[in-house]
Amino acid sequence: MLDPKQFDDLVQRLSSAMPKGIQVLQEDINRNLRASLEAGLGRLDLVTREEFDVQSAVLARTREKVAALEKQVSALEQALAIARSPAD
């Protein structure tokens, strides 16, 4: 999720983009905008960059293990096929 500083910055940028007549109500707008953004972003089930990087590394290691196991299975299948073939 966004850290509080980024969240405050986003709310500030959105509220400053509003027309001048509405900026009189800026404190109320900021509070409501922040609540709406928190609720909306909370439903998105976002992860931090660190969590994403950790999971990417886990996935890369898993893919390497799967590739190694596929090679091992292939070698075992070949050995089994040779053992089953009739002697010439």
C-alpha cells in the first residue's frame, strides 16, 4: 500500500487541482478525498514493491527447480526406456 507521505501528497495534488470556489472547503475535501482513496485502494489488494520483489525471487527459484526436475525426469524416462528395450 502507499506510505502515508505518498498518500498525503496524492490527496494534496488532487485537491489543489480543484476549482478555486471549491478550494474554500479544502479541509473537508481533503478528509473526504483521503477516506475515498483509502477505501478504493484498500479494495485493490495492493502489495509493496518489497513484497513483489520477494515473490518474484521465489518464483524465479521455483522455475529453476522445476526446470531441473524436468531434466531429471527426462533422464529417468530415457534410462527406463533403455532398460525396457530388448537386447539386440
